[in-house]
Amino acid sequence: MSDQESVKEKLLLQPGTLWARVREQTQHGLECGALQSIATDYEFVEENGVNFLVRILSNLNRKDEAKNNQDKASKKGQDFNPFLPYEEDLFVGHISETHLCLLNKYNVVDNHLLIVTRKFEEQDNLLNYQDFQAMWSCLAEIEGLVFYNAGKIAGASQRHKHLQLVPTPLAPNQKESVPIAVLFPSAVFNGDVGKIPDLPFVHGFYRFDSNLISSVNQAAQITLEVYDKLLKAVDLIVEDTQNKTVTGYNFLATREWMLIVPRSQEEFESIPINSLGFVGALLVRNHQQMQMLKDYQPMTILQQVGVSNG
């Protein structure tokens, strides 16, 4: 039996069950108080044909308090890990022998899922075949956006390795799955590696074959191979790198495409940016930050926290 065949047998997620489990566990989580959704208002900020979705967080007190408690524990030499053990009330299901699925406790977007490794791995470790296998198992069930904040500089708030999935489109009644998708038709390819001319930050882009979703294991293998090519194309990995990149980055993928963006800083003028920013979805804490975002414009902010093309 080949390694890939043995990995294939480790899939535990029963086809056709994930979405029902998400809905069921969301209701349970809200009723028992384990799921503490953060309400937002939102508006669109247009720049160069892209309608950036900007959410204004109305109450971050709970999430801030949790983060402060984690920071205090860390200073005392205690590594707090919310995934070991995970909250049973947030548990959605087993994906494979290496990954499981949880609800995001402090979700801003409805049905926001975490794809978490069972054993501890660092959040800045390279993604592997098992990660992509878990990713495609979930994408086969839910049309959504999967993202990975690789390291603190890329917006990661937890050290334990986890991908995240949010259903698409990211806002109601939107034609595009993500705001920045309007620029994808202009992508120029050199082999597998694509560049989108109107994005002012370094990135690597790839389009998946539409039939890929029919085989989770084949999709995982192809994704792994292209992921490696994109990392090298944007100078995130060198030959002597051992399971880590030279800096933080954001990874994003849907059933149709994959995008990798190297990072240079975690935030811009106190506005934190994670993976979602690079597909046109941003978060601000208040109206002052909203005005700042409009003054500087979203693309300029993304260029500052990424690596400038200029």
C-alpha cells in the first residue's frame, strides 16, 4: 500500500454531513454560551473597481479579554492552547486522523470554521499533504474560502496550527465569492504561477481545474505541489529552510484558486490585517479607523503590510 493510499483511508468525515453538523452545533453553541459571536456593521469602500468589504466591530471586549488572559499566561511561562483540549461545545466533527473541525468561538462571520491539527504544531509551520487533505474535505462539503495566517506577522492569534474556513460569498447578495475576484481575469501566468497586475503587493496566484474537487486526495497532492512552487516564486522559501518560511505569509484558497501573499508587518496604523484583507475583506474597530482606511485607501494599506511590488 502506498503512503497516499494509507493517508486516504484516514478520512473520517462522512460525505454530506458537514453543513448539517455546522448548523446543529452553531445552534447548540449559541444556546449554551460557548459560541460568542461578535456583531458587526459593514460597508463597501470602492477602489479601482474592487468593492472592499469593511466590517466595523461593535464589541471586541470578550475577545480582547481572552487574548489578554493568554498574554498574561504566556508571560508566566504558561503556553495556553484553546485547542488542547478543545471546547466540546464548539466541536463540529472529525475530518481525518490528523485534523478535526471546530466552530470559531469569537466569530465575526457566520459559520466560521477552524480546521485544527489534533497534535500540536506551530502556526508558522509549512502546510502539508494532510492539511490540504483536510482543507479539500471541507471544501467538498461547503463552498467557501479557506485561509491560513502563517505566523503572528500574518495575523495569527494562536500558535497551534489551524486553517480557517468561511462560507462564500463574504457578504449577502454579492456576485463574486470575494471582492478582489473581479481582478482575477487579468491574471498573467508564467507556468503555474500567476500574477494579477492591479495588485500592488507581491503574491503568487493559481487556478485550480474545475474537476479537482471530485477527488480530495488528488486535489491535496496537486495543491501541495503548487503551494511549494508559489512559495518559491515569491521568495518565501529557500533550500535550507526546514519546515518554515523566511517570513510570515497569508494563504487563501477556494475550489477555484489559490493565493499566497508574503507579509512585512502585522498591522497598519493599529488596523490589524489577516488573510481576509488580501481578498478584499477588512476589519476596523471603530469609525475613526474606518475613516483612516478610506483616507489611505485599502490597496495602499495592503501594500504596506505585504511586500510592495514597487
